[in-house]
Amino acid sequence: MTPPIHRARVPARPPGGTPLASTALPSGALSAPASPAPALGRRAARGAAWIACSFGATQLIAIATNLLLARVLSPQDFGLVAMANLLLAFVGPFHDSGLLPAFVALKERVRESAATIAWSTPVTGLGVAAVTVLAAPLAGALFARPDVVPVIRVLAFVFVLNGLAVAPLAVISKELAFRSKAAVAIVAALTEGIAALVLALRGAGYWSLVGAQLARAAVTGLAAWWLAPWKPLGRFAWARFREMARFGRHMVAGNLLGLLGSYLDNIVVGRWLGAEALGLYGTAFRWGRLPSQALGTTANQVAFPSYVAVQDEPARLKAAYLRVLHAVSALALPASLGLLVVAPVLVATLYPPRWAGMVAPLQIFAIFGLVNALVATTGDVFKATGRPGWIPGLAVVHLPSLATALWFLTAYGPAGAASGLLLATLVSGTVALAATFRLLGVSVRELADTLGPPAAAALLMAAAVLALRRALTATPGLVALAVLVVVGVLVYAAALRLLGRERWRELAATARDVLAGGR
């Protein structure tokens, strides 16, 4: 979880992520100097290619599923299941005790530690599931919706299934087996989508969403064990468990505080505005966060192992971070500003009329997605430099900011709650970025050189797309949406090349490394 920690899909799943954690110099290609083993930059590029492929495939599946389900299910159906997932979010961090990132950072006794995870997480999964079943009535009382209780109790079984998957997924991450990771994510997303559609068309209502989550968790575990480079089998070792738990406790603390900050807006919307408002709010959030999720998924899974490898070389670590930050900004800025401008056309074209209320929150979440994408680059730096305790500290900043903003703004509906989240993220995100820049020694000039050209190009693109949108008011929605997207891409590419030739060449080199790494 990276500051300001918003928002993990619950139950724990790879969303369904980009930038590269290169160790090369900022002006060079991604690959590091040649060595007997595969160069770290090339491995990062290969990983980024597979993760980008995985994210693209899973998001296409998820978007298609959501659009089809929106014609069968109501916003209230989505909102009810979202209420159930809120409780799962808060007990979820105890399910693996932060062992997975701790395992990735290990340099010795790897197989013994993997076997320890394989024994411990199914047990904690059972325990967390039992706690969830017992706590379900509390969520029903909080939202004044008794019908959410059986949904929570059925979804609790996801923790049991997830517990079986943690160890092989940890091995896949440790070995940088990104092809296997991508395969697991795609198969799981496809299973979830098919299950949801089949159940919904058979009249299961919101239970179709519940069944889909269970199907995804089961397939994730099976695929992870099948595709892991080696099987995490062996004896449980208390010494290894304590070693990983000492690292993981910071992640658990950060996740708990971060989840409260992440889901407080959902709790408030669900409690005071109702299930239908929460359904609109959650769907708008999913669209708005798409750019940051796309970038963050790749960065979180590629950057951290790469940063760990150069954590004792400050110059290379800073160069790697600046490459990541530039790649993130070069993609997140046009995606987020473009979504802000085309949101009215997108909703009117792709959703039935009952979903029209998501336009305003979607536009606000587009800006949130941009901020979150930039801030999400900081968490892996904290972990790689041995400062995971900074993550819960940043969550402490985020939570009171969010609570205050929601107190004043939720009365204005889903758009008001979205504005509260954006303001809180700006506060905590500023702290996170400032701490990262200070830790790595990033100067103002380096920052301006990294962010300036893509920011200027994205603003020019947004202005051009807005003018074109107003001129296409009489054009059929799907045609107008396609034209706006194509023109936006072309204008941004031309502007970026004109305003920042050096950065354009760097981005092109990164793209070539990603494509080469995927082969």
C-alpha cells in the first residue's frame, strides 16, 4: 500500500499498474550495464511489459463486465456488495500479516521462509474469516441494511481461499516471474467476469457479484500454485515467521490506517447517502482511478524489487525513481485530464440513463487519479530504503484530513464526498512527495525537468479536446467518444515532442525497452 493509500480492491486481488524502475542514468535507455546475469533494467522492462499486458487484459475484461452488468444490475446492487466489502477491507490486512512484501525483501533462507508463509496464511485466513462472520451484524447495523449480513458471511470464505494463494504468489513476486503473475491475473479476471455475467443473466441479482469474487479467489490460488517457479513446501519455522513479521508489522499498521482513510468516504456515503449513491460513487471512482491503478500496478510490482537491488547506491536509486516519476507523469497527466473532459460523453454513451449521476464524481475522481498516481511512486522508495514505518505515519496525516473534508462536503452528494477525498489526498500526498524528494535528494530543477513537459502538453491536449467536444454535440455518442480519444492522443504526442524533445526520446527509449523486454 502506498501513501495516501487509496484503494485496494477487497478481497485482496491484483486489480484488475507503466513506469519502470530502471537503474540506468536518466538520459539513457532503460537497460543497466551488461552483467553476467540479466541486467536489472532489462528485467524491469520485461516485468513492466508483462504487467502492462496483464493490466490491459484484466481491465478490458473488468470494464466490459461492468458495462454489461450495469444493464442488468442497478447501482443499488453494486452499492450493497460494496458495503459488504468494506468490512472485509478492515479485517483483510491481518490475513497475511504483511508477510508477502517482507518475503520479497529477503536475501537468505528464502525457501524456508516461503514454506513458513504457506503454513501460516491459510491459518490466518480461517481466523480472519471467522472474525468476519461474527462481525457481519455490526456492518448491517452501521448501514441500516440487514440484507448485507448474509453477503458478508458468504464473502468471508474468500479469506480462506486467499490464504492458500499467498505463498505461491510471494514466490512468483520474489523470482520476478512476471509472465506467471500476468497469467494468474488474466485467468482470474476472466473467471470473475464470466461468473458474474452468467449468474446475473440467470437472475441472481447482487449475488452474482458475490459468486464472482469467490470464483476469482479460487482460480487465483489454483493458478498461482500451478505457475509458481518452485513450490513453497517445507516445515514451518518460527524464527522465519518472526523475522518477516517484524518487517510486516509496519505494513499491517500502514494498511489498517490507510484502509480507514481509504474507505472512510465509502462508509460515509453508504451510511448517509445510501446504497444507490455508493454504487454510483464506487463506479465513478473505478473509472477515475484507472490511470493511477494502471501505473501503480506496474510500478508497485516492478519498482520495489528493482529499488531493493540498488538501495545502497543513492545515485542509481534517485535516477531510477526519476525515471519512474517521469513515466508515470507522462502517462497519468493526459489520461486523467482527458477523462475529466470526456466524462459526460463517456457516461451518456456507455451507461443507461439511471447511471447519469456518476458524471460529476467521475470528473473529480479523474483529478484524484492523477494525484494518486504521482503519490503512489513514494511507497516503494520508503520500503526499499528501510523506512516502511513512514507509511503509517503518512496515513495518520491522511485520515484526519479526510474526516474533516467529508464532514463538510458529503451533504453535497457523491460529488461532495469525492471532493473531500481529493482534498485529503492533496494534503497527505504533498507530505509523501516532499519526504521522498528530501530522502533521495531530488532538486527543484530536477523535478521541474521531469514534470514540466508532460504537464504543459497535457494542458494543451485538454484544451483542444474540450473545444472539440463542444463542437461535436450533435454527433452520435460512440463516434464522438472515439474522435475525442484519438484527437487527444495525437495532440498530446505532438505537444510532448515539441515541448520536451529530450524527455520524448527518453520516453520512447523506455517504450522500446518495454516492448523488447516483453519478447
